[in-house]
Amino acid sequence: MINETMYGLGSKSSVIRELFAYGLERKKVVGEDKVYDFSLGNPSIPAPHEVKDALLKLLEEPAEVLHSYSPASGDPKAKQMLAESVNRRFETHFSGDNFYMTVGAAASLNISIHAITNPGDEFITFAPFFPEYTVWVENAGAKLLITPADTESFQIDFEAFEKLLSPKTKGIIINSPNNPSGVVYSEDTIIKLSKVLCKKEKEYGHTIYLIADEPYREIVYDGLNVPYIPKYYNDTFVCYSYSKSLSLPGERIGYIIVPDEMADSKRVMAAVNGAGRALGFVCAPVLFQKAVAMCADVPSDIEAYARNKDLLYNGLTRLGYDCVRPQGAFYLFVKSPEKSGDAGEFSERAKKHDVLVVPSDSFGCPGYVRISYCVAEKTILDSLPVFKAIMEELKAEN
Amino acid sequence: MINETMYGLGSKSSVIRELFAYGLERKKVVGEDKVYDFSLGNPSIPAPHEVKDALLKLLEEPAEVLHSYSPASGDPKAKQMLAESVNRRFETHFSGDNFYMTVGAAASLNISIHAITNPGDEFITFAPFFPEYTVWVENAGAKLLITPADTESFQIDFEAFEKLLSPKTKGIIINSPNNPSGVVYSEDTIIKLSKVLCKKEKEYGHTIYLIADEPYREIVYDGLNVPYIPKYYNDTFVCYSYSKSLSLPGERIGYIIVPDEMADSKRVMAAVNGAGRALGFVCAPVLFQKAVAMCADVPSDIEAYARNKDLLYNGLTRLGYDCVRPQGAFYLFVKSPEKSGDAGEFSERAKKHDVLVVPSDSFGCPGYVRISYCVAEKTILDSLPVFKAIMEELKAEN
């Protein structure tokens, strides 16, 4: 009688949420500092002080103006400020009219996908990938195909990718810096991807949209360059969120950029507005629309993440763990050291030592665990002897 | 290539938005105080000071805790506080577990509808009604049937309603206090509705859900009682928003209540969680989840609306306009005084006098105009001589 698909989505917790809930219970038994919970991607660094300053300043404005509806696409002044910031940082030429403010990255992706999807359409993404993509694509009536991971470089396996392309292909979803691998797509990868898509657009005679899901854009290490996708490929939706860059995951604030260079960009932007309306979004929360606009140039405070990354990456590799070299985001992707190579088996073993790591199967790339290092430094330091004990246990068995 | 339904929804402005946009342009020409804009339902009363107090207090908390993700269904403490406030005011017995926090009423309705809808289902609502209901019901794959208005009382025409009920009926949507009529459904109406639905549930052998869209619950005049629907009918979703009651329309914060008494309530609540997930909501904005919980018992400041209502209702009826007696919300529903009885014709005539009122056709009840009196008192006072001139013009013509 009710919708069983929705029931299924609501009744099954994700592996990540289950591990996190287990951790909370376990902490009550053995103590807060005896459980090493690396399950969630919830920023441990507080929002920069500029966010609080902006909120306090905004709260001085008359409440009936401050909290009133913005246009569905967002506050015009906030959108203009964000456009100027993006232009300054990435040498682009957007205006506020290219922006559509959203309730975070999940909304950005959902709205973009709904705007362009017709029944029978297919999207393609690249393993390892964020498992909610499947939920959103299927809810829009399309199908998500997965390009298997290139486990050498965690860039794109173009041979495998090209096999999935077909006249049904409506869009491609990429996520760089990547959750869960921590890898950033190189400029070479983006140029190659762009070339393949341009060729296929001509071959099929229709647009192929590239949806760039980039909440981790600002969280990169060692001054690495993250190519700004619309500069390489015109038919790009930029789906952004301030959840990670400004540590505001619970406030649900982000945006979509539809560049003028996109084919039929005015019609696409109208469809984006229509999708937001159909999905019930009305407008993004206005206080935070204005606050993030005032903080558009505030750099992410990633030093603590960089410290955590180095501690954990160096610590684990010294102990003999095989880790993908992290370049961005706040995840370490570690090969299962089990004889079987199984990720679930290793996650279970670690769990017995009160170390909570997420098996990679749901990310479409079996044989790894994701370790979220957006945690207190002490958790990492205290966990290393436990990771050592786990490795010794494994060696004794084999 | 893109989704034409979404394009259609995004490219056509609503009549309301068009009038509002016209008003902004017109004000530039003739002056701010020479345009009497009654088009929008945007609260003119500022949020009560308790909201700012709550926000300032919350901003003292550590940012990494304050702005972090809440569970998908909402912050457990905020939900419990809201449940206790509802219980105090309406003698109910909810716990926080009956609540699912949302990004406002549009999200509340959309998520509730998606949770229960299967292809081929039908929903029924009552004219006059909020036109977005059609968008949301159709986006969930169902059909919305409209019960014609009872233009005597603006309660429910049960004879017409019962003709629309069928085994396909999945749910009923009611909105009381009503936008646009300003009428509140009496206890008699709710009891009668509940009896009809209970009878039909037995006859059809399945649940019929009653979706109570009630953002105007607190905005009622003369101490009128607004029956609390779940006390009369078990299978009720309460869809609430703080947009009007706390004047926070742009912040997008509200909730859904799924009572324990609803059939299969645990499964329904899981489907609500699933629908929120599928639609990309993740969680409601956390700062405002916590702020509205702290203001759960703060009464709406409706004195200014009551003053506006009396001024406008008394003024217009004295001039010979035929108005529906307003009991709640902040709308006056006025019969078109045109000889033809046409709403659009009167709206156009008024527009020539720089009075902006919304023709009722899109609310499914032709022959009326909606006048939003959530405006400055001065706008109402200054508009009365213009309404007088319009009436004299009409009389001279006939």
C-alpha cells in the first residue's frame, strides 16, 4: 500500500550509518576513547570564525527582510558574490544568473539529474563512487552504470568507460577529489574525458552532460591543482556544497552552476528551476545563502586534516598496510590485508578491536576499507598501536 | 532532450509571481507608495525576538557540534521539544520519534506523498486550493482530483467529495486555515470528513491517508478553535512549517508528524525517511531545527494581521465588495464585482489602478480574487480610496 521502494530506502541503514551507530553504543560500554571510529565523513574542524561573524552581522538586519523568501534560484546578491568569487579563483566568467542555490550537494545532484532525465536515459559514474548516486538516478527514472575502478591510479579506466557509452547516455557523474579514494583527477584525465565526450556528442547527435560533484574541491593537499571542469567541457553542471569546505554539513547549503557555454543553457536553467519546484525545495535557506556569500573567499582550514592524513598514511604504510596515496578529501582508501582480500572480513576484524572502518563494497570497488580521518588527532595517534596489533594478528594467522 | 515537464514548470511563472514582478517594476515608475501590492503571502511581521535570542544563544556553541549533520529525521532533542510543545497545546501524546524534520511545508507534503504513492493512485483536495499540490502529486506519479468549492460556507461539499472517492484514492489533502479563502474547517466538518474516510477505508479495505497541510494553524482570529486533525482521524500526516507562524519563510523549516495510531505507522515512518533520502533532503537545516525547538511555545504575533484584516474586510464590505468572512491565515477572498463575474477581468481592472490582487482561477475556484493582507497597514489604508474608485468605475459602467 505504501511505496515499497521508499520503505526499502528508509528501513535499510547504510553500512556507514550502522557502523557509526554501533560505535556510539560501544563507546558507552568501553569508554569514548577506546573506540576508534573512522566511519563518518562529518568534518571535525569547526566552521571558520568568519561564518559566525557573518551570521552575527546578518542577525542585525530587520528579521522580516533577513528571513523572507528568496527567489527560487536564490538571493540575487548572494549569487553574484559567489559568481565573482569563483571567477577570481578559477578565471571563469560567470554571473549570478548562472547560479542556482540549493539545500546542499544531494539537492544539487538531484535537481540537476531531474532537470535532464527522460525515461530510458542512462548515467555513467566511476568506481569507487558515493552509493547515493544510484538512489538519485533511479528516483529520476534513469539507470546508473558503473565504470570499474582503475586500481592502479584511481584515475579513469577509459577502455572500460567507453564500453558503457551509448546513445542512451544522458550524463556522466564525476567526484574529484574523490570520496572514498581521496584521489584527484589529473588535468590529463579531464582533458581525455572531455575529448571522449565531445566525440560521442557528435557521434550520437545529442548533448552528454558532465555532472561534477565537488564538495571536496577546496580540501586538497600539497597545493595540488584541481582542474575546474567547465573550462575543459562546456556541458558541465558544477554541483557544489559548503558542507565540507566551510564545515557546515547540517545547514544544507550549496549551489548548481549552469554555464552559458552549455548547449541550450537557458532552457537547462529553466528545467533546473522546474526540478527544484517539483521536488519541493522552494528556495535554499536564506540566512546561509547570505552567510556563505560573505565567506566565499574564506579558505578551508585544512591544516588539521593534512596533519591527520600524514600521521595516518605514514603510520599505516609503515605498519605494512597498502594505502592509496591521498591527495584530497579526508579519506584514506586502504587495501584489505586479509588473505582473502575481502573488505567486509577486514572491517569485521577491525571492529573486534574497536576500530571502525567502512568496507568498500558499497562504493563499487571491493577489497578496500575507507578510513575517514576527519577525527580528533588523538583518535589517530591512539589507533596506531591497535592497527599494529591487527596487522600482527593477521601475520600470525598466515 | 532535457525533461520537458521540468522545463515547463521552470519556465512558466505563477500568476502570483508575475503580478509581484510587475509590481516591483511599476513601483520604479510611479513610486513605492503608489502601488498596492496584495499578491504575495510573504509575512510582513518580523520573526518574534525569541528567534534571534535563540540563534544568538546557539551561536555560542562549538561550531563543529552546532553545524554538524543531524540524523536524517532530525535532531532527537529538537524533535522531543517539539513533541512536548504539541502535546501541551493540543493534548496529544506524541514523542520525538513521531516527528520527521523537513525543509518547510513543500518538503513535508512532497515527502509524505512520495512515501505512500504507487502508480495509478489518486489524491483528492478541496477547492480553493494551493496550486502546487498538483505539481507535487503528479511528480510522485499520482493524480490530483479537485472537489469543487462550497461557495456558501467554504467548508466541504461532501456530496461532491464522495463522488470522487474510489478504490484508487490513496490520500486526501486539506489546508485549514485555508489559503486562499481564509476559512477554518469547523469541528463538524472534520468529524464528518473523518467518518466518511473511516467508512471508505472499510469499504475499500485499505488505508486512506489524510494529509493536513497546516502552516497557518497558529494564525487565527477571535480565539477560534482549529481542530487538531490526528485527534479525529488516525491516518493523518501533519505537515507543518514555521514559515508563517514564526515568519521564517526563507529558512525552510518544518516537520511531518506520523502518529503511532496511523495504520502501519512504523513502516510509514520508514517510507518517509526513504522518500526524504530519495528526494535528496539529507536533513533539515540544523541551526533552525534547534532554534524553532527553543521557540516551540512562542505565540505567533498576529495582532498586526488582525488589525489589517479588520481594516480591509470592514473597508471593502462597506464599499460593496462581497468578501468571504476571514477566520485565519492572512488572505481575503473577494468575489469579483465584474458584471461577468470573471476574476481575471477584475484583477486586470484593479491592476490599471495599481492594485495587485490574484485571480482565483489557479486555486480551482473561479470568480474571486485573493488579497494578501500581510502588508504594511499604510498600504491598506491608502488602498481603500482606490478600491472605492474602482467600485465607482464599475457602477458607472453598469
